[in-house]
Amino acid sequence: MSTDPQQDWQHWHERREAAVASSYGPLSLTGTHWLADFPEGRIPAIPGEWREDGDEVVLTAGAEDGLTVDGKPFAGTVRLTADHGPIHESRVESAGRRLVVLRREGLWAVRDFDPDSEARRAFRGIEATPYDERWVVPGVFRPYGETRSVRVENADGRERGLGLSGELSFELHGGEHVLQVAVEDDGTLWAVFADATGGRDSYRFRFLRPEAPAADGSVTVDFNRTLLPPCAFADHFICPFPPPGNTLDTAVPAGERRLRPA
């Protein structure tokens, strides 16, 4: 990392666009298929027969389905658990498409990542505000005694639980603001928030990922690295909407704002 924050931000933005545009980036998601919607096990446009069986998914396919599992041509029956690694390491593939097994709140789904997706071919970049040091502010993280879960609407119209670990407070535009945040496995923070630019100059809500707080809870909040959620790139993601209290009453025209028009 250089000592020039503006140059660091430019490199971050370029890496981010490259990741989004990669073969199995968010633009390649063409479907999230919930197995409960297909009790007969047949998902349109997805080869094989997919059935949930308790803590596993059972995939049955013939050689004519053209599937590979763990990199080898597959025919027969295999029991699958949820994929947690990078998309390109998922176990099941279909002619270059990655079929990713997903579980949310006890429900199973198969996601179809297609490098030849229309969204990936149409991608022209991410509109982002150039770096401005005024959007870097000190903050304080105050953890809850225990993680809380609140029900929030998701991008697919369903309500799901969102785990929250504490509150992040900071000053912006002369006022004190607070966001409810989760703590990731690596100690970094994650907030789903909206602001006064949402739906006009920016996507309706966005993500913020501050670094891990210091022992005293102090943390740098850099809105220059505000991120578009995955559902800004493909309709088939189930991003959570901001929890109550996470809609700021001020404008944050910083970081990623929306997709660049074709």
C-alpha cells in the first residue's frame, strides 16, 4: 500500500471492478432456485435432479446431463452440502456454469453462475465518487453484550434474520450518526445502510466495511470505500435491506454509487 490515499483508492477501485467483471463475479449470477419451489427435483434450465434431504442436497444425474462433480464427469448420485468457498471452487459444473449449493435459514437453493451472462457482457464499470479525505472520519464501535438478530426484508421480497453485533458511531456533516453493524470472522465490521442519495444519485442502499476496531473500540470509517451490494449487479441475490435505524438522514455521495450506464 502506498502512502498516497488517493492512489490507494484508485487501485482499490480498479481491483473491485476487475473482481465484479470476473468470470464468476456477481454479474454472472443468472438464477437462485429454491428447491422448495421444485418438489419434483427438476429445476428449469439446470441439469440433473436436485432434492433436499435434511442437512444435505442429493443430486442425481445421468451422463447425458453433462455435469461434472469435483472436476470429473458425473453420472449417478452424490450428496452435497452448502458451498462456502470461491464460486470457481464449487463442486458442480455444467459446461462452464458453476452450480452453487446455498442454504439460508434451513432452506436449500441452487445458484447458477454463467460467465456468458447478459449482465456480464453489458458491464461498463461502476460509477464511483473520486477519493475525498473529508469522507474519512473517526468512529467508535460499541459491541452488544451478545449478537442480536432482526428480521429485515431482502431483495427477493422475503424476510430473513440479520445478525448485528454492535453499534458504530461517527460524526458526519456536523451531526452524530449511529449504524448497527455485524462483525465478520476476521474482525472487520459490516453495515447495510441507506442515505439521502439512495434511489436518486446512488443505489437504494449500500454496504460499508470498516476495518477491525482497536482494543478501545476506535475505528476509521472510510465512506470512500462504500460498496454496491451484490443485488445491484444481478437481481438473483438476496441482499438484506438496511435494518431499522440504518438510514442516514444526510447525503453520502461517496464511494460506489451505481452501475455505469451501457
